[in-house]
Amino acid sequence: MNAETPMAPANSAKAAKANILQGINAAIADAMEEDENVIALGEDLADPEEGGVCGVTKGLSSRFGEHRVRSTPISEQAIIGAAIGASLVGFKPIAEIMLMNFTTVAMDMIVNHAAKLRFMSGGQTHVPIVIRTMTGTGFASGGQHCDYLEAWFAHTAGIKVVAPSSPQDAYGLMRSAIDDPDPVLFIENLPTYWSPAEAPEKGHRVPIGKANVLSEGSDVTIIAYARMIQEATPAVAKLREAGISAELIDLRTIAPWDQETVVKSVAKTGRAIIVHEAVTPFGAGAEIAAVLNEQLFGRLKAPVKRLGGAFCPVPFSKPLETAFAPQTADIVAAAEALIKS
Amino acid sequence: MSNRATPDAATQIEIYRRMALIKANDERSRKVIMNGRLVMPYYSPRGQEVIPSAISVNLSDEDYICTIYRGSHDQLAKGLPLKDLWAEVAGRTTGTCKGKGGPMHVTYPTKGIMVTTGIVGSTMPIANGLAWGSQLRGDGRVTVASFGDGAANIGAFHESLNLAAVWKLPVIFVCQNNEWGEHTAYDKTSNVKVADRAAAYGMPGVRVDGNDPFEMYAVANEAIARARAGEGPTLIEAMTYRFFGHVFGDADAYMDKARKADAMANDPVPRFRAKLIETGVATEGQLAKMEAAIEKDIDEAVEFALASDFPGVEELKRDVFAEEMA
């Protein structure tokens, strides 16, 4: 994984390009510049340790000091615990759990404490932390380094879950996550860190809970997030060639998800496909499908379709790994099947 | 030992007042449950009164504590008002957490009671964060993390002590070793003293008689001074004994009867009371008056709590997030 130099944070021309990694870096830097209570911690986070294994936080400790940007021992419970404690007394900690699978060893801190202290204290305390974590198939890392576990957290009252798919959304959602008075799990997709797109504008915010309609259509709604946007975007083009008009919604926030935008779209198209890399059973797609059925029963032209990862641990062998997650062709085929049904 | 801090007469009396408050509150709690006036999970701190009383007189309201489900002694010693406690454990809207936390989650930031957790071992990681905040601000505050001997065997103990030592955090880890982790005796779960584990992290570790107010005061005073001076954390293993079973209603058949009888015969509360009178620090009349005032305060708190309203169901949607849920 080659770390790149973060983009110049200020006054970037609107046409300038940036990648997701740079968008996240710039958002944290701008927030730290504006508010001394914004602090960051995690494994390898500071510059002597290369600013994170992928360099997402490169430059931050040199600029803001290692007292505010701290590399930690490999101690996920201690990382989240320290973030929680500091947040209780007015800090806005950004804690990195290097890989999403490693959140498993910090689940007590995240689920029993970060998510619940506001409620259990009757609102006397709250936990404004951001938990950054990366994941995603594509780098042949096998069964313990690339799971999408967002449904676990979306199933927990008291924590918000976001997963940006572009540099602008990465910047804007990170700024909103830092602003947010409650814990936010910020999911970063590893294979798409370096995909260039339009650079974000300084200070830009993407509201948590607001989906983005990437392309409008009338026959079928495709609801996706994170890397699945990169699979769904060409699917929309291919469907157009086949005479099918697909609307593509980037959910951006998984919890609380934008029911209004999604329901409105599916009310229009009458068909829905939910695409995520997480395994299908009990995934976010199941929740979205249930709400669509509750709200649009009788108006749906076809059953809501879910496309998710195969229900197995992520395999290592390349053909298996590729087959594990939904691909453009799967989305096209699912849409065509819905139209025919 | 001669250069160790000794509590002056007024401080000794204050330590005793906190101990007497904890003991009286525990006795009342058990009575109110037995009488059927209140249903709650209750983890008696009886027998462990000295530890938080002798520690907390070294703390200010600005210092933080994190404690556990067996935590009413820590909370009361740190200054939690009785009415706020009783209304909370009764699940009433006048409770410190509006009745939404209950006995295992009492929170009262006004007095630095930041977290009470029902998860064994989870005070320590969060205490580090509070202490990190103090270190960043240079505000001179310290954080005390309380936990039991059972928690010394959970992974969070290792992660937290290591991080605190590496970062030199102003935190004091207080293991209240009451010899029991739920139903299992400490000597069945560890081959070493908890205090000896401190050496593995490069921090001082002290085992102290947690039922001796003078010893407990001196050790706490030194650890707190170290933390305030920026010299880093200390692990204190305060030896004590849990008078009752793990949770109220537990018949404690697993506890050795002779050992328990011995511990109760050496009840630290009347022992310290007698000492205060014997050494002329306080008179019988003075302490009796103090105890009567405590009983009256508890009477008022219980009645206040039981007369208070339960929270409305709209509270299910509040405090999940800052914004009320739809």
C-alpha cells in the first residue's frame, strides 16, 4: 500500500482532483485547525509511524503535534475507551480501528459504552467520537481483514454509520461526523482509497442521514453504498443501453438511512435492488427491503431484490474473492430479471 | 512509613462519615428490597466502605471516577446526593439519570462520577480517556478507575494499564480485591497479587489493607499526588472482603463460613468508629448525632424516590441521540 501525499487542503480549485484518502485527510486537518478539541488516536497514526498504514493521517501529527495525533499500542479496547473518556469531557476524538474486523475486539467499548452512555446517563453525558475503520474485498486479504460488518452497528441504538464512496462525500461526511454530538462509525473502503474524482471544497458538509441520487431513472431503483457504487455506476449505463432506466442512489449513511429519498424513488420506479458487499442474510438490505414492503406494499411491481456478499467468510483465492461480492453484471442481471418479472 | 500522609482529625471524621453513610445506605437498600417496596438488582458494597471513603477525601469534585455495578459506595463517597441515587435506583424521573440508567449505570458529572458500568473491566479504558483529557488541558485533575479482582483478569486491564503507563496518564487504578469474582475465589483465578502485575507495565503497584483507613488514605494520597504531578499512573490493590453474595438474593453458599464470619467480626466501620473515640478524635455523642443525621437523610431520600413519578414512555425516544427520535 503506497501512501500518497495529502492534497493541499485550502483553496483547491473546484475542478481539482483528489482521492478519497486525501478527502478524509483534509477533513480531519481542517477540523483540527478549527477546533483544538479535535484529537486523533490509533495504531500507526502519527508521522513517525507513517501516518497510518495507508497514510490517511499523514502530516497531521507533524502539523498539530503528537499530543493531539497519537499512535497507540495495538490495543483496540484501550483506543476506543480513551476516545470515549476524552469525549465525555469535551474533546472530539477521532479513533482509528485499522480494519473493520478489528472492531470485534473493541465491541464492548463501542456497543456497551459509546452507543449507550447518553441514554443510560439520562442525557448527562454524551460520546461525540468518530470511529474510522477501513475494509473491503479486492486486495486478497482473506477471511479476517475485509468484512463489511455495518449491520452489527446499525442494529445498535445510539451509533450512526456512514460509508462514503467519493472524495467529496468522504470529506463532507467526515466533517459532519466530527461535528456530530453522538458516536459515528466512519467506514472507509480500502480498494477505492486512491480513486480520483472531483476534489472537495473546504468546509463542505454532507448531512448524516442524507442519500445522494447519482442518476435519475424510472424503471428500477438501485440502492448501494461504498465500493458498490463503483459496480453499480457502469450497470446503470449498461441498462440504459438495453433500454432500462435505472435510478442509482448512494445511501452514504447506513444508520440512520434516508428512508424519505429511497421510498420516494421506489414509489416512482416500483422496483428496487439493494446492493452491498456485506453478506446478504440479516444485512442492511434486509432492513431496507422490509421498510419498502411496509410502505409500498401493493405499489411494488416486483419483489425487492437484495444483492450482497456470499454467505461465507471472505475467501483468499482471487476467482473466489471476485465472485464473493456483487459485480456490475450481477446488478444488470438482477435489474433485467425484475423488469421481466 | 513516617513520611506517609496521615489524615488530620477532621479528615478522619469525614472518612468515617462517608463509611457510615455507605453502611447505612447498604442496610437500608437491603431492607427496602426485602420489604418489597423496591425491585432492583443490588450489589452490596458492605465490607468495602473504607476504600472509597479514604480515597475520595483526597479528591475534589473536579476529579473523575469510573466505577462498576457494585459502586454505590464509590458514588456516595464521591458526593452523589442520596435523593438522586434513590430516585435513580427506583427508576424515577427524579433520579440522576431520569431512571434510565438504574443502579448499574449511575452517572453524576457534577461530582465527577462519569461512568458506572455493568461490564467487568470496562472502567479502565474509559478512565484513561478522561485522564488523557486532563493531560491535554493540563487541568491537574486525576481520574480514579475502580474495579474488582475479577476485572484484573480481563483483557481490558492489560490494554489499559499498558496505555496509561506509556502515556503517563494521571489515572489511579484501584482494584478492590474483595476475594470474590462473582462466585469464584480470587486464589482460583490468579497465581499472583494484582499489585505485582504493575511491574509488567512499569508503574508502581501497591497492595494495601483496604479496610485500614490510615493505610488506604496514605497510599491513595501518594498515588493521587503522583498523578497530579504528571508522574503517571499507579495500581493499588486494596484488600477487603465482600460481606454478602455477588448479587442480592445470592445465598452465597460458595463462601467459606468461617472466613466470612471472621471478616464480619472485623467489620471496618465499627472498628474505625471505636478508634476515633478511643483516640479522642471524636466523641460517642458526636458520631451518634452524625449517624442519626445520615438515617434521616436516607429516610427522606427513600420517601422522595418512592413518591416520585416514573418517566413517561416518550423517554424511549430521548437520549438515544442528541435529537429526539421520530
